[in-house]
Amino acid sequence: MARIVTQGTQEKLEEEHGKLTILGKQIFRGASSRDVRQEPPRRRRLLLLGISSALTAVVLVAACSPTSSQTHPAHSTPAAPGRQDAACTGTALTPASNVQAAINKAPPGTTFCFGRGFYRVSSLIPKSGDVLDGGNRTAILDGGNSAAYAIYGDSASSGPSDVTIRGFVIQDFKTPLQHGAIEDFNGPGWIIEDNHITKNAAAGVGTGDSVRVIDNLIDHNRQEGFSAHGDGGLYQGNDIAYNNYNLMSNGTWEAGAGKAWATRDLTFKSNYVHDNGGPGLWADTDNINTTFEGNTVSDNWGAGIYVEQSYNAVIINNTVTGNGMPSSPGGGERLGWAWDAGIQIRRSGGLSASSPMIISGNTVANNYNGISLIESPRQSCGTGKYAPCNVQNVLIENNWVTMSQGATGAYQDGAGNAIFTTQNNIFYNNHYCVVSASHPNDGYSYGWFVWINGWSDFFTWQIEWLETAGTFAVGRICHP
């Protein structure tokens, strides 16, 4: 079921976010670094005993590449042609057709072939198994900035299932906040494939159970690219770009590339997510078993990959660059240490030490901050559906982190130091490359690493986090 956030609730969330930010800065600036050591996990104790004597020297290695410019995919978003499949076979439609009448007349499971042209439609309601085929993006569904939806699956509590929507340009629908021009929270198994979804008032797509959102261009929507719900969804191969570029929607509430809410087993794979006015890929509140794999996430206003109040995420083999920076849309959020990181975890973790949240194999380069863990007060945790919202059982290993400013580490936004000492959060075998041995003093961080809200050099960081297998290099860019 889609959640609806009222204006009053939105203001409350904004107020809460602001208070947390102010509180965080006050606590952080008044803290000092202390040598409090985390109890190592059992599987690493023997390793640590064997190599503890080697901690007397800082490790400078050539495991990082020589200095060079970081390569990114192009930041333009062309209206690329769609697939080159065989011609559609089914019920032929033209811009002069009454499309909804044709759908109503046909049995479920009908394929509708939309001929080239401009279709002014409003909330088309398909039947289960229907295929709506727009050709090679030659059919344009247009809302005239007045119709709320292009294709709508939520008119009944159990909506149509297994609907396929492919090959359209879908534009200028007056979608409500948190809803998509293609909207289906109630019918499972939809396939949304190879469309160009653009210039809609809120989200490009709003999705539910077992959805497949594949190879779409989702750009220039005025709130966000997607609003994801339900179980077992897949977003793969999409170009999600320039949504909320002018920051007309509040990026700290819900805007940018998109947000997942209360999902199970949702996967984001091989998407290119860039230049959005908000976080990149964002899982917020009661999401469990979310996978972020092989995505390129760059130049978004806020954090690149952001997991908030959620559980058991897997973040592997992504390339995350340039997020939260002054060059991002609107100049970036720029809240200070811990925020707007390449990978940012807040009030989230693994449900057990044997099944941790995993952050591994990622290339994280030149974001406002590197990788950050943020423990915030739990009174604003949300429902806490599966467990209390703690940063716990998080394993950060085998990542390649390049920093030109900001820092990497953990942040206790409130009382206590459990995030550092007892909640089984581990940095292990990560590779760090920095622009200079001394921190450039960017105005909000004063060292490359953070421990108990105090700044650390790499030698101290190794002792504190027991990251004995990590490496550190100056004047290089890290990559596998």
C-alpha cells in the first residue's frame, strides 16, 4: 500500500532533520578523540594477534592506481531510441482510437499495438496480462499537465497483474506527490520496459510487488524518478537522471532519483543514477533485504546510496562518485561531516552478526564524505518493524575509497558510543586514497577518518577499528 505523507507530517520530518543536524554538529565539535577499542569479531581475533606488531607503521602501498582523472559516464541524457524488436502483433491503435474503450472490449491478456503519434490519455486501466506496446518509443502518451496518470493499476484493491508497458514516451502528467505517471502499487508482476518517462509532476513510476522496471530512461520528473513499494521488485539497466533538478521538492523528505519504502527483497542492479536533486538510490523505513549491485551513482545533490531505518541491505560492486558536492544540482546539501556521503547508513544494520549488512567491493570516489555510519536518536525511528533502528552488524570491507575532502567513519548523533564499541560494526581490508597526507580543512572535517566523534590519522584508525588489512596512499585514486 502506498503511504501518503501529509503536509503536516512533511513539516515535522523537515523539522526533525534540522534538529538532528544541529544537534549532531554541537555534539561533534565538543567531542575529543579517545582510544576506545572495539572488541574484534571472533573470526578475526587470531588474525589480529598475529599481525598486531605491524601496527607501528602507516601502510603506504601502491595498491591504488597512479594519479589520473576519474572517468565517469557522460552526464547528458539523450532521448535514446528504444529496442529494435520485431513489429508488434495484436490489436492496432492509432491516436484517433478510444484507447480505454478498446481495452475494455478486449479479453485479458490482449496485446495493444500503439501506432506512431501523440495520445492524450488519462488513467488507462489495463486488464491482467495485457501488453501495451508503444513501438520504438514512437507512441507518446501525454497528460497535458492535467491528467493525473498515464497508466493506472490501483483502481481496485487487487489490481491487474502481469501487465507489460513498453516502448512509450510518457510525459506531462500531473501526478500527485509520491505517485508515478505509471502507477501500480496493487497488482503484482508488472513489467515496465524501455520507456522514456519524463517531465511528470511527481514521480516517473510508482511500483508494487514483483515489478520489473528495466532499461527505461526516467528523467526530468519534478519530484523523483521512482517511488518503490512491495516485495520482490527489480530495477535494472535504467538511466535515472535530472529528477527534481531544480529542487522544487524537498530533497531531505522524498526527492531525487527515488525512494523505496517498506519493501522486501528489492534489487537495484546496473542502473545509471545521476544529477538528481536529492539522494541517489534511497531506501527509507522498514525496507529489508535490499540489494544495490553494480550501479553507477554520480553527481546527485545528496548521498549516493542511502540506507535509512532499514535492515539487511547488501551494497556491492557499485561505482559512487561526486555525490553531495557543490557541483551537484543546487550546490549539494552540504550539511557537514557524515552527511551526503558516497555510501551513507543511518539507523540501519543487520539483524544478526551472522547475517550482517554488507558494504563490499564498491568504488567510492570524491563524494562530499566517503562512507559514513550515522546513529541517530531512536525516538524518530519510524515503526521499527523488524528490530530497533540501530547501526549494528555492518561489515564494510574491500572497498576502494578516494577522498579529496570530508571523511570516512561513524558518527554518534546522541548519547553513548555503542556504534563504535559494542554493536559489531567492522571496517576491514578497505583501501583509502587521499589528495594529501594532511587534511585540507574543508570547513567541516579536520581529518580523513573519524572515531568516537574525533579525528584520526590512518595509523590511529587502524588501531581503533582494528582495520589491520587496510591500505592508505596519498596522491592517488583508488580502484580495484
